[in-house]
Amino acid sequence: MNVPSRHALVLSHITFEDLGSLEQPLRERNFAIENVNLSTDSFPISKTQSCDLLIVLGGPMGVYEQKQYPFLADEIASIRQRLADRKHTLGICLGAQLMAAALGANVYPGKNGAEIGWFPLQPAPDSATPGWFAPLLAPRQQIFHWHGDTFDVPPGTQLLATSELYQNQAFALGYFALALQFHPEVTAEGLESWYAGHANELQQKGISVADLRAAAQKHGLVLEKTASRFWNLWLDYIL
């Protein structure tokens, strides 16, 4: 039996937004995975600097709501230090927005409304696509999105993808940091908890759970396979 030799610290903001399809590739690379729910646990400041990989997941709050959710300020400060030290960092959705804020970019409510559902990505203009990112840009590949906020591209980073609604969907900082506005980690089964947990938001926005569920049944398995290729390529690239 292999003893885990690497430590992945996962910062979550709401219990049902989890690692999804990313968990297995991490375990295959001998990562011990430690999950911290910031809504209930104390902030692990020292661990955010000592872990081999920091993963910051999504959540319903905004980067600009630090008075309501004080842990956001701790996250931004910890991410800023980690990026300054060129340590491996991944942010998904809110995590990506926190990374953008840590790098000095603006994060704000998007003018085009919420981007919720299955939509394709396009490669960023005038930017060479890294080979490890290419699976997410395959023709007819549908990617799951759930966000209302967006961010400006931080100085010194490489924009990787855009969508029809929002121009800034992913950026990389050197070889060590990746920010994804969208959700490659989701599975059709896992999304069932999202529909229940975000029921009020979906009702307010007039978005049909039945339509989301049908789309997940159509696209979910394909995304899982695509995400598996992407996660494995990216992890091999950074490790």
C-alpha cells in the first residue's frame, strides 16, 4: 500500500461543490487530500503555504463580500503569498475569482447576467493554447458553467479561454497556477446536489432544473472523460 507523499489542501465554501472528477487523478498521483470547509472550520493559514497543491473551489458568495464572509480576505492574502512564491495553485469559479483578486485584478458582477448551464469554450484570441488545456477546447465539447461574477485578466497571466457570454474564462500564471471560471470537475450525479442547494437561485432566475438535468445526462459523461484527460495532462505538466 502506497503511503501518500504529497499533500493537497482543498478549500471549499459549500459542501456539495467538491473535487468531483479531479479526486481520482490526485489519488493516483499519491496525494493525501485534506478538505477544509471555510464556512465552519477555522482558516488554515499555515497549511495554505506548506501544502504541495492548493485547490480553491467554488461558492455562492462574491469576492467583494468580505464583510459578510471574513474568510475571503484570509483566502486572498494566502493565495497572494502562495502565487508570489510560485507554488502550485488551482482555482475553480469563486477560486478563480479569488486568484484574480490576489493578483490585483478587479472582480465584479457580470453585465451579461448569470452563465448557468452547458456551453462551449473558445480559445483565447492571439494566445497559443497549451497542449494540456486543449481537451477542453475540442469541437462540440460542452462545459458546465455556474457563475454571475467575472474578473479582469490579471497582469502577467495568460488568458486561455473565452465563452459567448464572458470573455475571461481561464488564465494561467507560469507553470504553477491555473484559474478556471467554469466547472470541468462536475458529474451528472454530483450536480443533483447543486440543483437542490441552489434551488432559490434557479427559481429566481427562471432556470429549469429539468432542463439542466437533461443537459447533464446528455453532456455529463462526455465531460467526465474530457476532464479526466485534462486533469491528467495538467497534473503531469505541473508535477
